[in-house]
Amino acid sequence: MKDVNRDLLVLSKKLANNAKALEHEIECLNRILFVVEHMDQFSIANEVIDINRCKIITQPHLVPQAIRQRSHKPFVFINCKN
């Protein structure tokens, strides 16, 4: 896993006094976010609604293709399934 430089705001009452526990918490959050932010996970959690063609694209291998198209037409939406 590559070292990711991101800004995280961690609010916790119980970790305020222990710097080592806070560092461990941030390391765990970075590991979780590294996995969750991949395009595979994004494709599973989202769908593309194309009003022009009256289609809903839900297959995980087709969602990135629909998002990466060069010509974005109006009324094509990315919808989160959550």
C-alpha cells in the first residue's frame, strides 16, 4: 500500500490524551479508505442512469466505461445505491 497524504479530521474523546492510539486510529482509517476508494468498490456502490437511452447501468464492469465516456450528454446521472 502506498503512503497516502490526505487530511483527516478525527474527533474522539477517549483518544485525546494518547498520541500513539491516535496514530494507530489514523493508520487504520487510511487502510480502510485505501480499499474503499478503488473504482471496483465505486462501481459496486453506484449505478448510471441514462435518461436519453432509457437505461440503468448496474453491472460493475460497465459503470466505469459509462463514466469515462468522452462525450457526456445531458440527463446521464450517477446514482448511489446506498
